[in-house]
Amino acid sequence: MPNWRKYDSQGFYDELITPERTPRPGAETIAAAFAQLDPAGLNARQQAAERAVLEMGITFTVYSEGQNIDRSWPFDIIPRIIPAQEWAAIDRGLQQRLTALNCFIDDVYHDQRIINDGVVPADTVLSSPDYLQQCRNVSPKYGVWAHICGTDLVRDRDGIAYVLEDNLRVPSGVSYMLENRAVTKRVFPSLFADLEVATVDSYPSDLFDTLAELSPRPGDDPEVVVLTPGIYNSAYFEHAYLAQLMGAELVEGGDLLVDSDGYLKMRTIDGLAQVDTVYRRINDAFLDPDEFNSDSVLGVAGIMQCWREGKVALANAPGAGVADDKVIYTYVPDMIRYYLQQEPLLPNVPTWRCGEADALKYVLEHLAELVVKPANESGGYGMLVGPHATRAEVDAFKDVIKANPRNYIAQPTLALSTVPTICDGAIEPRHVDLRPFILQGDNTRVTAGGLTRVALRKGSLVVNSSQGGGSKDTWIVGNADASNR
Amino acid sequence: MLSRVAERMYWAGRYLERVETTARLVSVYVRLLLDLPPNTTLGWRQLLRVLSSHHEFERRHGEPNAALVQHFLLADETNPGSLLNAVHWLRENIRTTRDIVPSEGWECINELYLMSRRELPKAADSGGRFECLSDCVTGCQLLSGLLAGTMSHGDGYQFFRIGNYLERADMTTRVVDVAAATLAEAQQPGQALSNTLWMGVLKSVSAYQMYRQYVRRRVTARDAVNFLLSDPHFPKALGYTIESLGEALARLPNHADSTALVAELPEMVSVILELDLNSAALHDGIDGLQLKLGQIHGSIEETWFLKP
């Protein structure tokens, strides 16, 4: 196959092509389809996809020089393939993980058994800025706090999928997963005909069902709203997109108020209307100016009290971010054993907690080889990638860690797996991760695949769209039960 | 429906109408100027006046000329009233109501936006102008049609229509006002100028063909004004617009204040139609209509939109 003969993933695990340059199981059709395309053919397909992205208005917003700029979503047309059987195991692992995380959150806001039993140190939980006193003894429906979770998976050189982090606050990206599929269908309709690709289109109805399950008001017709920080937020596209597909109202803080009866209402052209479930896409700190950031204009005064009284459901629940902390992350395998009496199905990336003296010593000595992350940041900010940093940067970061060791964890630099990607008319390996989305209410549901993010710069490991990352469609291919037949 | 969303749908309707009329006006006007004898009083200033942009233009550029005016009206990003900006605000209002607008509608306005960004700056001073302006008109019609055909005709759609009609009423009255003023200012009004001018006016709101079918006489000032202000069947005529506006408002909850104001309009129009076309009273009458339209906007804002 011409295009694959010279394809070299340089020792990294490639998701589609083996070191022998043959397609992996499930990737045969895709490999064959791309094998014959010359540079002009590849570019033509890539441009067709970019045109589709532009016309469909799939954008993300970047802040630059004080201006908001809508950029087209960078998309690569070669899908990432995962065989259904392999995915079924990951799916189970993700469900197990979120179930344990929710047990943990509910526990730390109630009896704190896991602390009293000495599994997780009290200090680690209670000193976290995401542990909110305002949430003590609140009991959300089903004991579930994190209803929507985006878990980042990476595959290392050994071919094993590791959990890199669990995003339990306001994980984003799911709309791009849906739009990526729509673009691929537009550009490569024929490929779908030959393959059994699991659909992702049920996500909006699954999300709506999950949110509806949370409604405190009995009845079949709950009022579900999506609360966005506003039209200039970088994820506004996604907020509008999800609201549209769910048929839910997209609201801003100014549209809502807590009425004199203590219920949450929205301002409509026909007066005030009661709201049952808020899918909030703003952080805890901005949710309620009465209890958190008092100058926040994004949130709603009194919404926390309304939620505590069980008059409205918030997804994710306030305070759920306590389990999104990167130090807490290191205890998730222990949580699974503790709450579920099961062995974890998905491994964590080996992690040093800088708050522990031995670990801190090791990290400071090996900083140039490690990736160090602050416990409470997202989007790749405030971290150090040792192998890519200068001597001076490494030394400066030592002081940063020493000033607040509890706030840092360190991990080995992972050899992220690669997927063939079109770069200037040639097919080259580029590093990827994967963010599946897990929904939990009365039931638990996992997306088929998720959002594959790709670092478009050669050799880069940074997949964030704000920092030169793009994305790919993710195909779960084949039949999960194949082995049983 | 949310008050904020209602407000954005309303503005989407206004901007859609503004984009379409601006594109039509400029396109027709440029052609009209080609038909007129040199030294007529009709000039770029009148076009600026119809679009309420003459003060801003004079402040910036002084004396109008073809290239400056067209760039200013079509492609000047710093002119809030330029066509380019109207398309931007139309798209922005649709973008921020994407949760209720059918996605085809969003894709449609998005394509119009991409086209206008690409072509309008060139169109301001090149031969591709008519094609680009006509693409703008087509894009607007496409969006109107898509929404009419695929969006539920509930409250959201009514706000969109109301924005449409108010903007249209405003524009039609302004076109009549400026045309009458131009004739009154002319040193020797002459039949030829009057004819050409009113034909141009009718064309600028795409009314010429319909006018010929219904009036069946050569174009006169009196007939043209009658048609534009009172015809009950032609969609751009004020008569039709007022009726549709009242009908759309009546579908909304708590509409009493707004519909009462709209109900005053027909009587005001019939008073105007009695007036001498060259009198200052005509201008005052139309001024009165425009004030009333402003009050209707205020009442809509007061009744349904989010209070700051």
C-alpha cells in the first residue's frame, strides 16, 4: 500500500498502522482507502472537509489582543479506529470509574468514611479549594454529583490505555465529537457503507434524559436549561449546539432569578417560568454571587440555597470539582477498591504526589524528565514539560513547586500514541489523546468513542485547540460480541 | 420563550431586512444615476439620506463621490451602518439564538457572511458589484424562506417577523420621504426627472413590476406614493406591512399596548395621502409615521425584552 510503505511512527504506538506497516484490526478499510490517494487527492479531501467546517460554522473562540476571534475548528479527515471489543472493555472501565468518583464525592460531603478509614488523607480532601463547605450534607438525587464527565485517555508506547485525568467540572468538546462525525459523513460517505461504525448521534438525547432524570418536580415535562457564561465564551458554540439538539432553553445568568417562593425561574415573554434542571456551563466560583465570587455577573444570586433545598437540580452539582483535583486523581484506584470492592479496569498514569516528602524529593531531582501539573488547572496551563523546558525554566519551576507542594503532581513524560494525519499532502504520524464522555443519573451511559484530539505540530504532545491542536473523528468499528460467536 | 432570545430574534429580523434593502438600494441607485442627465440634483447625498448615513459620512469625508460613498455604505468596517456590518450583526443575532433557529438557517447566514466578507470589499469599487449585491439579496430571501418553511411559527418566529416589518416600514417611509424631498428641491422638477426618479424608487424596494400590474398607468408621483404607502397586497408596501405587523403582534401574550399603537398608523397614512406631494407637510407627515414606528419599538422593548 503506497502511502503506508514509508509511514514511520518512530517507535510510538500507532493506532492504525503496525510497525510492519500493515493495518491494525479494524483499520483495514481506512488504510486501503487512503493508501491510493496521491498528495493532490489527499489535499482535495482535506480541503473539502475544511470547507464543510467553515460552512457549518463549526468554530471555537480564541482570545487574542483583547479581541474574540472565531476560528474554524481544525479537523483532520483520517479517522481514529478502535475495535468494538477493545472499546467495550474501556466503556466498562469508565463506568466503574465514574461510579466510584460519585461515591467519593457523596461520601466526603457526608460521613467521610473514606477519610476516617484512612484511605485518603483528610488534609488532601479538605484543603482542596474545590471542597465546598456550602455542599456539606446536601443529597443530590441518586447520590450522583458528577453527571457529565469527560475522561482523558492516552495510550502509551506499551499500547495500554491510561486515564490521564477526569474532568468533572464543565468538560467540553462533545459537540465537536458530533460535528466531526457529520463532516466525515459529508466527505467520505462511502466508507461508512463498508463498515459497522457505532453511532454517536444519540448523545444529545442521552444527555437530555440524564438531565430530565434529575428534575425535582414529578412529571413528564421537566424544564431543562443550559446555563452559558455568554456569547463570548470560548465554548459558546457548544452550549448553543447542545441546547438546540436537546430542545432546551439556552440561558444566561441575567435570564434567571430565584423567586420569592425560593424556586428558580427564568424571565420569559410571558412572565416567570420555573426551571427544574440547570446544565450549568459556568464554574462553581461564578455560580452564585451570594456565596462565592460576589462580583460575578454570570451566575444567579440564591441559586445555591435553592439547590440545597432540592428545588432545582444542578448538573454537575456544585462541589463535584473536589474529585477533579489532580492529587485526588491519584487515589481513584483506591476509591474503586474501597467503594465497589472491585479492581480498577483502567489504570492511572503513574503519578508522584509532591505533597509527600519522598515523592517531592524524587520529583525535584528528576524534574527534567517529568511532566508537572498544578492540581487545579485545566487547558494545559501552569504546567511544566520537563524534556521540552530549558534549564532555567526547570530551575524556576522547582521554586514554584516548593512554595506549594500540595498543589503539584508529577508524571513521567508519556509516549502518546499516534494516528496518521494529513500534513501538506503527505500522511504523517501525529500524537493523539481521547476524551470519551460519561453520563450518570439514574443510569450510566458512555459515548461510543469520544473526541480524539491531535497535536498537529510535528513532535508536539499538546492537543489543546487553543495551542495548536486539532481533532479527528473516532470510529468504534465492528461488533463487540464477535469473540463470543 | 426567553425575553433575551425574543430580543435577539427581533434584531435578527431587523438586520435581515436592513441587509436586503441596503443591497437593493445601492444596486438600484447606481443604475439610476446612470440613467439621469448630468447636473441633476439627485446625487449620492440622497442615497446617504435614505440610509440615515449622511451626517456620519459628511463628518468623515465631506463631499460625497461615487467611490467613497459605495465603500462607506458597503464595506467600511468602521461604519456601523455599512452592509458588511449589517451582515455581521444579522449573523451575530442568529449565532446567539442558534438553540432555537433551525441549523440550516445558521448555515445559510454563515455562507452569506463568508461571501460578504470575501466579496463586499471588492464590490465597493469593481464591476462585480451587482452580482455581489444580488447574492446578498438572494441570501436574505433564502434565509427568510428557510425560516418560514422549517421553523415553528411560534413566538420566536413572530418576533423575527415583527423585526422584519418594523424595519421595512421604516425603510419604505424613508424612501418616499427622500424622493419627495429631492423633487421639491429640484430647480426644474420636470416630468422626465419625476418619472425616472419614481421608477427608481419603486425598483429600489422591488415594487416596480407589481406596481405596473396593479396601477396599470404610467408611473406618476401620486400613484407611486399611494402604492408604496397604502397598497394592502404588496409585501413591501406600508399598508401591507402595517397589517402584518399588527397580526404578528396579536399572536403574542400581553400585546395590547403595542397593537394599539399599530392601529393608529392607517389613519395617519390616509391623512398623508391627501397632502400635496411637494409640500413640507408631507415631510412632517412621514416624520410623524417614523416617530410612531419608534414608539412601537419602544413598546415592544418595554413589554417583552429583558430589562437592564
